[in-house]
Amino acid sequence: MKYFIKNFLLLLIILFYIPLNGQDIQYARMLLKQLTSEEFAGRSVADSGIFKAAKFIEDQLQSNGIMPLAQLNNSYRQCFPISASLLIKEVNVKLDGRELQLGKEYLALPTAKSVQGDFDIKYIPINNKTNPEKIIKKITKAPNYFYFLDYSKAYLLKAKNKENYNKLKSLHYLSEPSPRGYILLDSSSFYYTAKSFSNLNHQIIVLNAKKLQFKKPPQKINTKYSVSTQPNTEICNIIGYIPGKIYPDSFIVIGAHYDHLGKVAVQHFPGANDNASGVAMLLDLSREFARSDIKPDYSLIFISFAGEEIGLLGSKYFTVYSPIELKKIKLMINLDMVGSGKEGIYVVNAKANPTIFQKLQEINDEKKYVTDMRAGGSSCSSDHCPFDQLGIPAIFIFSRDKDYPYYHIPDDDYDKLPLDGYEGIFKLIYDYIMQLNK
């Protein structure tokens, strides 16, 4: 009987500690599964996915006991307009009669003009002899073609003339000349960027160099591309607040963008690592701080930003129309792509904020939360940037894992995301915030 009681008590102790050591992952997985679901349609304006995601995040903050900001009239929402959203309704591409698979073999970048029909292709290899002015003249004289820009050997030009290389890499974003379209083959560029969403009158097709091999350049393209514009849309940052116990008027901002690429025709982009993982960690941290008896010294503001993928719109809006005094923000921590981490983390802006990085290192040296930490320089690649530009200490943490290469493609999905570094990053940030004034 004593043996039974002893083991029963041990089991109770283990169960008591599960929420601190394992529940974060289970909660995170629930959040990730919902945020990447087809219901949320890639968290853009397409199929109202971003609005459904905003409501979900808002409900999570409320159920976790996170307060809205009084400065926002006790609302979790800080909304702002975007002038227009480009939505691809239908896309089909054939090269020399072969139908390509959307999201696997090619991406269709959202541009403003619908294109349909059969067109001839003119092939342009980019190498150390390529002159951008000559290419532009050629396209201007013959605009009724698709131009196949082959960047397979562009590294030769980059080594010889970086200025020409940069001009040619952005050639397809020029409004003039405007041919029927561009086909791009580049082993380093099979993904969307913020610049991909462009108000251009020609089609842009990006081929997957790892999936497609050509014995000779394709001669013909058949394309059916239908696009619509949704004007005057309003999207919202979702913001929660936990008051600090010693310095309630000084703030630590924890941010993570919740928008993603949405849908291209019927193909939705789940955005598991980018950035459902950051939102999951933000909500996970907010829940942990809310239910803990020990509160941080500084007030915490949790911001799920909208519009990051189309130009850091949410973070820019918050810093321009901030509901709090920006000079009272002690630190901004941006979480973007924290769903892996087998190789550790990278801390952008660490070199500009050495004291912050040093403290993170001290905690990790003692607790071994992440396998490795790399200090990065300044970068305007995510939502920390508008804060940093205003002189607010801001860092951007993302996980490193060469075995998870999925970025801005449909394969960045819930079932592939390992979360092998998630708990370590979570605990590192939690400890850092709790020790900030110690």
C-alpha cells in the first residue's frame, strides 16, 4: 500500500509539472493547426482568411486573460486601411504543351492584369556578357512575347558587374517595358516576397529550378491567369496587455505577424513556420505570463501584426499611430519563423544591441535552452524594423534548421513543422523578460 501511495504521489507531481514543461507544445500545436487550416486560407484577404485569423487570435487573448489596451478604447484591435488587394482567381500554365503544377513547379506572382492565350517565348540567358540596357531595348521593340529570363549562370555576371546583375534581377518589376509576361528560372528564388504583390500589367511566372529541367528552352506558353482587385480593405493589428508590477508605464513589446500569402487560385499557402509559429509563441507566452503568480517588472504588450508580407504595414502603422508613448518602450522582441531550431537561433540586430544579446547568452549558457546562438547585424526584413528605425531597442529572433527549407511555398505546413527548438526559444525569452530588471 505504501508503495502504491508513493508512486501515486509521484504521478501527481509529474502531472502537476506537465503544464510548465510540456503543455506549451500542445497548446502551440493546437494554435498552429488552426492558423494553417484551409479555413484561414493562408491568412490574407483571400476568402477572408486574415479576418478569421484576427478573430481567432483575439479570442485566444481574451480566453487567456490578457487585457486589451485602454488607449484603444478597450479593444484588442488597431485597424488600418490598405488601398487594394490583388487576388488571383484562376491560373493555369503550360510550357510546350506540358501543364505545370502550381506551388510545386511554378508560382504565379500577383499582378494586376489578367492574361489568357498562347504566346511565343523569347529566351534570354543571364551571364557575364549580359547588358541590361540591351535587354530592355529588345523587350521594348517586341512586347508581344513572354521573356524567359534564365538566371542559372547569373552568378558569373554578379562577380563581374554587380550593378548590372541587380538591374537584371529586378527587370520583371519594371512597369516599362511591359511585355506579355516574364518566366523566371532562378535556383535561389522560388518563393514570394513583399515585392511580389505588384500593380503591373504583365504576368510573372517563377519556375522551380529544383523540379524543372530543360534540355532546350521552351518555345510556347499557354496561360490562363485571372486576377481581381479588392479595394479599400481594412486589416487589424491584434494587441493584448499585461501590466507590470513595478514599472507599469514602461513596456516590453512582443510581436509576431499573423498574415501570410493567402491563396493563389485554389492553392492555399499555410505559412506554418512563417509565421503561425511566431503567433503561437506569442500567444503561448501571453498565457504563461497571465497565469503565473510572479509578474514581470515591466508591462507587456503582445502585438500580432497584419500586413507584414506586403511591406511591414502593421508594424509601421503601430509606430506611426502608437497608442502608447514610443519612448516608454524598453524593448521590442520580434518572433518570426521559430517553428524549428535544431541548429539554434539567429538574433537579428544583436550587434546593435550587445547588452541584450549578452544577457540572452548568459541565460542560455546556464540553462542550455538552444543549441547555438548567432549574433546578426541590422536588417529590415521583419516587424522589428520600424521600431529599430525610431531608436527603440529591437531584436528579431528566428530559428535555424537547414533541414526545414520551406519558405513562402505550400510545403510550409503544419504537419511538416518539427517544433524541435520551440520550447527552448520559449523558455529563453520567458527567462529573459523575467530577469530584465534583475
